[in-house]
Amino acid sequence: MGDALGAMGINGPFLISQIVNFLILFGLLTVMMWKPARKRLDERQAMLQKQVEDTEAAAKKLDQIGQEREKVLAEAKKEGDKIVAQAYERVEAIKSDASEEAKKIIQKAKVDAKEEELVLLKGVRDKVAVLAIAATQKLLGASLDESRQRTLIDEFFSSVKDGKVVVLEGEDVQGKSAVVTSALPLEDKEKEIIKKDILKRTSGDTEIVFEVNPDILGGLSIRIGDKVFDHSVSSQLAGLRSRFS
């Protein structure tokens, strides 16, 4: 074989030595460079794998945080809606209480105003009586019986004459309620006479209410059941106007 290599111009021993040197060099390079490189590659791959795992763990954690956030937001919204509903109920309750209180105040004001009006109208009746008596004496130029004049004025306002209610004379009525309207407040004794007369003509258990309406001018208007007995001055004046129109 040496002769054959020599015939080709190749130095056999030198070739063998080169091959041996190459193998030695390859071995050294493998030991010195490949193993560290392989180690670095393995470490790099492990690091990348850990990063992937960390990323997946972070994504999972982020998803859990998102779910917990949605849960907290849902609970917060539910609690907020509850608080708003309770606040609305409190506001409505306050408004209702304020409305009821306002109604009571208004109603009391109306009652007080009505009572004040009745007091004033009662004073007016006394003044009307005095003025009427004075006017009569002035016109006639003589001093008339003041007691008789006052009786006539009382009859004018109450329609009560000789212990009876003029407007109900000859009437038989039925009804569970009666409303008596006068131009000015009636005296207690006049109310008692009117009550007795009405109860005598009805079943005896009729509920009687007294009202004041200055617009009727004088006399009485009595409504018993579905019947109205109007003996007021305003009604009589309306009748006169219709006759002459």
C-alpha cells in the first residue's frame, strides 16, 4: 500500500500523521468547544421553556385576575344598585312625608281661616243689626222698640219665627242628612230650634250640618236628602229678576 501511495506521489507516513493530528484536533475541539456550546444551547432552551411556562402562568394569572375583577365589579354594581334603590325609597318617603305634612298645614290653614271668617261674620251680624235699627229710627224719626227690631233682624238671617223654621212650614221630608246654609253664623239657640224642627219632620236620626255662605245674603237654604228648600234672599231676588226680565 505504501508503494501504491508512493506511486501516486503521496507520503504515507505523513498522511497518517496528518490524519492522526486531525483526529486529535477534532477530539480536542469537541471537548473544548462542542460540549460548552451544547451546554449553552441546552441552557438557552431551558430558559426559553421557562419563559414560555412563565408566560402561560402569567396569562392564567391574568385571566384569574380578570374573572375576579368582573366578579368584584358585578358585586359592586349590585351593591350600588341596592344603595341607589334604598336612597330612592328614602327620598320618596321623605317626599311623601313632606307632602302629607304640607297637606296637614294647608288643611289647618283652611280650618283656621274658616274659623276666623266665621268670627268676623258673626261680628258683622251684630253690626248689621245695630245699623239697621239706627237706620230705621232715623228714617221714621221715632224711637221704636229695639227688642222688636232685633227680633225681626234675627228672623231675617235665621228664618226662625215663633220657634219654627219658616222655610219648612207645611213640609214633610225624609233624609239621613241635612245641610243648613245661612248668610251669617247662627246663634246656638237658633241652631237648636232648627235641629228640633228638622228632626221632628224626619226619622229623628238625621245628621245636620250648618254652613255659612254670605252670597245668599239672608234667610236659609236647607237641603234634606235630595230636596232643597231655598228661602234665601239671593233666591228671592233671582225670582224677582226673572219676573221682570
